[in-house]
Amino acid sequence: MPYSRASLSLRWLALTAALALSLNACSDDVPSGGGDGEPDTDLTQPDTDTDTGGGPQPDASEDTDVAPEPPACNPAVDPECPCNAGQFRRCFSGGDPAAIPAGSSCQAGFQRCVDGQWAETCEGEVLPPDGGDCAPPLNPQECPGHINEAGECVEGPGSDPADPNVLCQQGSTGGLGDRCSCEVPEGGEDYLREDQPCYTGPVETLGVGLCKAGVRSCQADGQWGTCSGQITPEAEVCGDSLDNDCDGVVDNGCEYCPPGVTDCESGLIELPCPDGSPRNACGSCGEVAEREICGDGLDNDCDARVDEGCGCSASSQACYTGPAEFAGVGACQMGVQRCAGEFWGACEGSVLPTPELCGPDGTGDNIDNDCDGEVDEGCGCAEGDTRACGTDTGICQRGTQTCSAGQWSACQNAIAPGPEVCNGEDSNCNGIIDDGLRNACGECQGPCYVHDSDPAAGGVFDGGAEFVDATDENNPTGRPGVSLTRQSFFPPYLWAANSSGTLSRGTVSKFNTDTGEEDARYWVGHNPSRTAVDLDGNMWVVGRNDGRVTKVLWDTTACGPGETSRRLPDGSVTQVNSSGAPLADPCVVYSKNPSTEASNNTTSYNSGRGVAVDPQGNIWIGYSAHDGAVQRISPNPPYQASDIYVPSNIPTYAPDADGVQRPTGATASAGQVYGLVGDSQGYIYAAALWDGVGLPRFNTHTLEWDRYYTGFNCGVYGIAVDADDRIWMACSGSDWGPNHGDAGGGVAVFDPATEKVHRFYVPNAMQGVVADPAVHNGQQVVTSCPSTTSCARSWRTHAIAVEPATGDVWAAVRSNGHLLRLHFNETNPAQSTWSFIPALREGQGWINGMTSGGDMRGVGFDRLGYAWHLGMSSQLIFKVDPITGDTLGGFPAGTDGHYTYSDFTGATAFNFTAPRGFWRYYFDSGFPTAILDEITVEATVPAGTSLGVRVRGRDLNGNPTSGWVPVDQAQGSSDYLDYPTGALTHTFDIRSAGAAVQGQEFEIEVRMTTDDSDVRPFLHDLRIEWSRP
């Protein structure tokens, strides 16, 4: 079994005394009439020794070389000598050694027998301090200071103080929210810490023996309460097989008998000879010489003197003070005896036997310490013996070691420590239950506190979300909540393609519609045109002269490391990438022609004129090369490109007598694609300006061109979609395609609900007129234009867009500097009316020094509802107030005119293709290290709609302290935790959804979408469940 340092020292002292003193006190030469010359030194009994020794005087003539000897008590001839050599006894100068309390700081020692008398010194004893008594050890719980090594309770901390905060100091920063602090924000009395680990004993004893931690809780006065349930070191209880004082040794300090000795209680200990026979009266084994033999360097007569009285025969000689049988055996070594005048001096340097040392593992040290010719005898263990091993701390259980071939086996059937698991147990056996895993309320990684964030009372609404009262006629749930508006949120950027036939100058400008400034500029390909915004707000563009497709991230914080394009203080804009290094700018994350990646195509489609987004966020490219085609690209890495889908053999539809599109039974090819738009149902519609004569449709679910609507005269140039999935077309003239007659301008719409196409022309009275809104607005549309006098054919349109706020349809007129605005009458389309916006006109002239507006192209809307107009005729981008119709200014962007008339702001994608709105809530916990655990949502989410949640931590300055959860799976994308369709309530486990969300403030973002503007999701209630370390 293992022993403490104190136990081993007592053991070795006893054995050393027994062996060494057996050699030091016998003499057969006792002076006549003399005593032993030493005072009685009995430290355990009253002094009753009156023996002075005696015996005949030896005849000096028998050995003239022997000097006179001092008187000594020879127990071999004098039975009244108080002790025999080789004996030792327990002693204690403070009284009876048997009366010392177990576990006391006092400790008995041992007296050696020297020359038949007990030595004065009680070796190894520990006396009480300052003459006190050997009181039982103090209970540390009852000592307000600390207990010193003498077992006294003294004021102040000890050398290793029992710090009550020792278990909460790791990661401690001090102040509010600190693990060691009971401080809470004002009004935060419900947030006091509860059931936190504590320990008031010396920290090195925690988890050792019986000692374990307890728990404590903060009180209303801001102070810690009592540490309850802990076990700290107490006095060792002998014989209970427990480590009560938590020093790692069971029954430490209890009495110990050396091996081979069965009676330790009498105080007198004698060790037998190696063969089991008793030692002789001199403490050695075998016969004792009658007299000293001069010149052999040995103590022949066992009087603890070597060659005493013998004359010197040299200056020195080897000598040995112990029994001759030990000299030079094992660890025992001869000493040196020097001549001192006529006779030999004392023998110095002899190494006498010591107890066999078995080492810390009990198997020996490979030395014959007791000089009996055997190494490590008695060490190891007896065959079949068993002993306990391991620890009983926490869930651990001690096992058993079995002796085999003198060696202890590995510990069997023990329960070893494991990783700490939050389960109310001490799984890693360190004395602390759920070590490091409990939060401020003493729970295992779960919420402590609940905050109810009523949407009716707060939160931030973007342009796409609003609060709807329970009584609102558009709220079928009967409960108040947050839902979608008709206008969604999207980033404040307009992406203008800078038109140029020069490869090196093929750029797109990122224009900030909030500030009216160009923020950045990127090289994207040869002669870029159509731009679109994906459902993460990022821009995609395709080149007309190379088919290169490029993706640019809108949020520069999502870009990788390195320099990116930016606006300088002087108003200029840097450009980082180029045709030679298209990905040099970290915000440009995709740049290639994907057409040859299709498994069904090896021919490069080197001209693109269409970009659109479907409701799932996929990007669709329309090619105008060869026979035309569309191709899908996944919006995030690895940007997988699909097959090429050529618009050929499409089933054709034509209007019947009622104008309803019916299948004709024939098929046709639509040819080259001139533009694309996606609706909320997953259909992609193409403008077939050059080769086509109608409106082809591609089904993204079946991946086929499934319908080709014909029979209406509109050279489709621009194309758009509204909230009801109606497809709006800008109608150009015959000069844009051989298959078109004089289309007569205006706009057309295909209504999938009725399967009809409606045409809207400008009245003939507006031919060649610079419109005066006050005079001309409100004119009814013309629905047929069979002749040149039936309508104003000069109002041919290029771009078309639907205003999210009103549903009105805006179209850019090619040549006269106007924007057309159609107020659509859903009940009776023929009753629809026009408004005329002279966006580029000033009286009969032009604004900003323009001389014409013949090449204006695009119109679109920003997130605040303003209209933006741009084109080839000017480097400027014009802002129009949709309420007043006034042009608010022209803003420079890029270096050329702008050949852009697709969804260049994202208004179409976010409001109509995949309508969405956002509601954000910010909760200040009051604690810098608060952790968001769960969010419970009550919502109404019908089929065809969605509601998603994502969260992150922030500091009070609005800086993120954690990433979004769930983690965005791709650069520049946003991922959400989805609410189950049809569920009444749902709890999102934030901890299992990603990395920890930690910070003083939590930002909760709720995103809502629908594929039907008449069916909306509703957020009714949101509860934040959180904790703190």
C-alpha cells in the first residue's frame, strides 16, 4: 500500500534503529565496580534505574596492547541493564505516546538502546507548540483564519488560503456579469446567481479523498450565501479506510508496525534475525566474541567500539561499527579509523544496514539495503494478495490490484474519470459537480431567463414588413402580428452597366441610392448590359460580347481579404480588377462563361442578354448567341452550372375569340433571348425580340420550355413581373426584329390567371407632344392600334418595371425623354389610364444640357420607393419622385452611358419573384457575456409562405460579438432557421444550430416570404430565452 512521507519516515526510523542499535551496546569488558557512566534517560516511565554495573577487573597482563576501558552496562552479564542492544521503543517527551490523539499534530518518536541505556534523544517526535497539549485537530469549518502546521487556528490567510472564489476565478474579469460577482444591473434582482460551485478548503485538497465542492447562491443584499454541501479536510479517523484529511493517503498518521513486528502497542519493538531466530543480547545474530580482537577493524565484543584499547599498527585502518556479517555486504560499507596517539580513534564513515527500501511503487529499488545478501526481499507483494486502487471521488470507483509474480496488476474494475458532462454528477472526478458547465442559475447549458418581445410593442420594420392589427381586414388570423407589406427590403444599390464596346472598359458601377454616389466599380466583361440582384442582394451581370457571367458581393464586409474598389475622398472611384485579373477584387467572387460547363453543350455561347432569379434563388442566364438558350447557375459555391436549354419545339398558344390563349397543337422556336424575368411560381419568361413573335415560358421545375404565347403585336424589349405574377412587356418597333410589324409602342401584359394578353397604347393625341402632367395625365389607354392614327406610335418603350408601392407599371420611352406610368385597372383593363412623366424634359427642352433622349433604357425602384432612370444618352443616373413626378437630379456614375434595363436594383426579385420582409428586434440583457439559448416563436405560416430566424450577439456599440446563427453556408449568402409550415408554435435551439451567440445585446432577424401576395405569414409572439456564464 502507499504511504505518506510521515508514515515512511517512521517506518524507516524504526527499522534503522532496530538494526543499527543492535550493534552498539554489548560489551564483555566491564570495569570493576563501575556504573555505566550515563544518566537514566527513560522518557516514558519514572526513573527507577539504580544499577551501576559491576564485574571483575580484567588482568592487564593478559593483553598489554589493550587500554583501560570506560565502565559500561553489559546486558550479557548484567540482567539489570535497562535495555539490550538492538532494541528500540516508542517515546514522547510530552507524555505517554499512546495518549496522542489520532491525526494530532503531535507525533511519537523512537529511542535507541546505547550501551545498555536508553538514549536521551527521542528521535522523530513532534511536540505541541509552546508547551501546549496534543489536542485533536481543529475542524477547518470552525476556524475563521487558518490552521497552521501545528494544528492551531490562527488569524489571517495561510500560505495556501482557502479562497471562497477559487472555483470561479478562471476567466474572471471582474465587475458586472463576472462569475465571482453578485452584482446585477439595476432592476435585475431576478438575475442573481444560483447554485454556483464553491469550496472553502485548501484548493489542493479538492477532489482528494472525501473532499468535494458545494454550492452557494447570491443573496438579495449582493453577497454570497453559505457554501452548502461541501466536504473539507477533517481529522483522519484511523481504521475507517477513508482519506478524511484529503491528503491522498488513507488513515494517514495512524500507528504503523514495521513488517515482521506484531506488537507495537507495548512500546518495545524487537526485530528477529533473518532466519527468524531471536537476536543475541548484543542485538546481533550468532555467537558474541568474548573479547575484542585487535587489528581486524571490527567491534568483536559488541560494545559500539572498534579495537578499543588496541595500539596503533598504522596511521589508519578500515573499520566497521556494526556486526561483522554486514561489513561490505550490499549497501553496507567499511569506515576509516585513524590512530590518535597510542591508540585507535573512533571508527568513522561506516554504512550500517537500513530497512529494505521498496520504493514508491512497492517493488523495490534494486539495492540490498539491509545487507543480508538479498535485494529487495519483502518488497513486492505476496501471491494472490489484493489492494485497493484508484479513487472514489465523483462517479469514480476504486478498483482492485492483485499480486502476481511479486508485481501488482493493473487496476481492475475501477471506474475512471471521463469528460465532464452536465448531468448533476462529477463525471471527471475532480470534486466539482458539472464543473465549468453550469450557468448563472446553476443549470446545465439551458436558459435561465425569459424575455417576451411583443412585436406590437417594439422592433424595427424594414420596407417589406409591417405590424397588422387583429381587426385588419387583410389579417385572416384574428391575432395581431408582423407580416409582409407590398414592398420588400433590399440593399440600397443600383448596378449600372457602363456601356462600351471596348473590352478593357467593360465595368459595372455600384451606385448608392441612399447617398446618390458611386461607391465602387468592377470590371465584369466585354460590353456588359443586363444586371440582376439575387436573393442575398448580390449583383449578377452577363456580357453581350463574351457571355462572361460575373457575381459581385454587395456587402464589402463579406468580401475576402485584400483591397477592393472604393470611393475616395475626392469623389473618384478606384478599380482593382481588370480583364487580365477579373478576380483581383475580393468582392468579385465569380467570373467566367459557364456555357461550356453544360453536359449537353461544347459550344461557347459568347453573347448574353438576360439575367433573372427564380424563387429558390437560382440564377438564370439568357443567351442571344446561336439559337438562344437559358442556363441555371447555383447562386453560391461551387456555382454549379446546368445543361443548356434551347427554346425550340415549344408548344404554341394563340388567342381564341375571347382572347384566351389556347394550345394550337403546333410547336415553334423562340430563338435568341433578349431578356428574362422570373415569377413567384418558378416560371422564367423570355423576351424574344429578334426572332420571336410572342412570349415563351420556361418551367424551372420540369426544366423544359412548356408554352409559347403568341398572337399579340409587341416587339418585346424589356420584361417585368408584378405581385400577381402578371408578365409586363415593353413594346418596341419593327426596327428591332424582322418578325414584328410596327408594334405601335406602349406596353402589353400577360395575365396567367385569365390566360389573356392585354395591349395598352398611348392615345394618338400624344404623338410628338412634350407632356404636361397637369394637362395630359389620366388619359385612358387605347387597347387597339390598327392604323397610324389609332395611337401615338412614337411612344415605343424599352425598359419596363412595376412600382412595388402602388403596383403601377413604368416604362422608359425610347426617344422623347419621358417615362410612361400605367395605372392598371384589374377589373376592366380597358379602363386603365396613363400618366406622363417628362423625366428628362425642361419645358420644350432637355435637362442637364442634354440634346436628346434617344437612347434612354432602364427604369427601376430603390428600397425607399424612388424611381431611377438611366440609359445610353447620359453618364448620369436620374432620380424621380413617384409622388410628384419631379426629377430630383442627375447623378454621375461610371464613364459611359448605361445599357441597363433589367432588375438593376433587386426590386423585382425581392418584391415579386420572392417577396420578403424583415423585422428585427434588439434585446439588451445587461450582461456583457450573456448567451442566447432558445427562441420560441408563435406564428401563422401557411403553405407557400415562409418565416425564418437568425440571430447574433452585439455589444452596446452595435459591433457584432458573434457570427450569425445559423452560419452562412456561402460567402455573401444569408441562411435562416425555418419555422415549420402550419405549426402553432416552435422553439429554435440556438446552441445546437451553430456557434454560441454571446454578447450583451442580441439581434434577432425574422425574414418572411410568400409566393402569393394574397397569402402572408404572420409573426405573433417571440420569446427570448437566455442565460449567462
